[in-house]
Amino acid sequence: MTPVVRHLLRTLGRAGLVSFLTVSAILISIVLDVVLASLFGFTLDIQRDVFMIIVIASIVTPVLSWYLVGLLLRVDTMEQKMTRLASTDSLTLVKNRGYFHKISLKALQHKFSMKDVPMAAFFVLDLDSFKEINDAHGHLCGDRVLVKFADILRALFKKPNVVGRLGGDEFAVLLTNATEQDAHQFAQEILNQVRKTLVDTESGQTSFTVSIGIAMFSGYGEQTFEKAFKVADKALYQAKGSGRDEYVVLPLD
Ligand SMILES: Nc1nc2c(ncn2[C@@H]2O[C@H](COP(=O)(O)OP(=O)(O)OP(=O)(O)O)[C@@H](O)[C@H]2O)c(=O)[nH]1
């Protein structure tokens, strides 16, 4: 829910509740007065009714409306939290595989509906010899490496670009508005930043490297995206083959 909708809901909720409760208070006090009058022989007293209405409405209305609107907002917050949980990788806080796929298609659709932007770049990034880091320093240290790497990606690629963890030590980035030169620059920047990054271990600090495969493409749709994925994977394979700590850029055939 957007902030504007939430604000509208809050205002409407309060206004609606105030009217509803005021009308209820009027009806209740009139019914009460009629019942009391018939049971105990009280006389109907409009002034007293009005006084009761004002007292009941001024106490009950704000309390109940705050409570109910608060309840609605809490449900909304929980809904947002659940959406975030369902879309985020819990360790690295980047998008998980499923959501990455979905949001990438959406971003591409939006981008290629604007005529003046010709290319996008799809990055597949895989940490080098990550198993060795796990084996040498333990799984927790491996987790720290994953988190640091994701932090680097998140800091480099802002919206509308999308960063996701495909699984294990494999990540992906969709650069929605990129020339081939941009792709080269980003890839080099990632390699540089990763090389400089140190991660705490039980026995000091360790460094790590990453290999990157990049596919340059244009157009959108499930098929184009799948193809970009495949080509980026092929480029990654080449980067790993040429010694790791490297990147390779390939065009879509
Ligand atoms: N610490 C940690 N390790 C993970 C996680 N998910 C997967 N792994 C490990 O990541 C390692 C991936 O290793 P491989 O796919 O063999 O690749 P690699 O050792 O990085 O070798 P290259 O990719 O060829 O450079 C495996 O040992 C997995 O157990 C995780 O969430 N945390």
C-alpha cells in the first residue's frame, strides 16, 4: 500500500467511524431513553438525550476509531513485512531468485516501453572457490563473505537496477539502462571492490574474488530474459575458465 493510499484510508476510516459512531450513539441514547421512560415512568427529555449523545460520542468515538484504524494499519504493516520476507534472501537481504526473476521482467517491460533506451546488461556473478573458504574458515565465515559481497552489489546498483541471489554463491544483477561500456565499468568496479574487501575469520582476515558473466541485450519478455540468462552463464563459464577473478561480456546471438 502506498503512503498516499494509507493516508486516505486513515482519513476515511476516521471520518467514517466518527459518523457511524455518532449515529449509533444517537440511536442508542434514544432507545435507552424510550426504554427507561416505559419501564420506570421517566419522562422523555430531549435535552438529556442531547447531553448523553455528546458525552457518549466524545468519549467512545475517538477511542474506537483510533483503535480500529490502528488495527487496519497494523494489518497493512504485517502484509508489507510478509511481502518483504517472501521476496528477500534472508542472509544477504537482496532479492531471492523467484522475486528477482519477476521484478526483472517488470523492470525490462517498463524500460523497453520507452523508445530511447537501447540496451540492458544481465550479470551473473559467482564467488571463486567459495567451497575452499567454507572448508578453511567455516560456514559462518562463508556467510560473512556472502553478506559482504551482497553489500557491495547493493551499494553499486541502485533502483531500477535489480540485485538478486540465485542460490549458494551465485548472484545476478540486471542493469536496466546500460551501454556495453557501462557494463565493462561496473564489472571492473565490482572486481576492484571485491579484491579490496577483507572478511574476519577465527584466525585473522581473508579476502575473496568473484567471476562475472555478462550478456548485453535489448527487448523484453520471458524468452529474451531466459536467453540473456543462458548467455551470461556462458560468459561466466568463460571467465572461470580463464583463471577466475575476471569478467566476460557477450552479446545475445
Ligand atoms: N557459507 C555458506 N555456504 C554456502 C551457502 N550456500 C551454498 N554454499 C556453499 O557454496 C559452495 C559452492 O561451491 P561450488 O559450487 O563447488 O563452487 P566454488 O567452490 O565457488 O568453485 P567455483 O565456482 O568453480 O570457483 C558449496 O560448498 C556450498 O556448500 C550458504 O548460504 N552459506
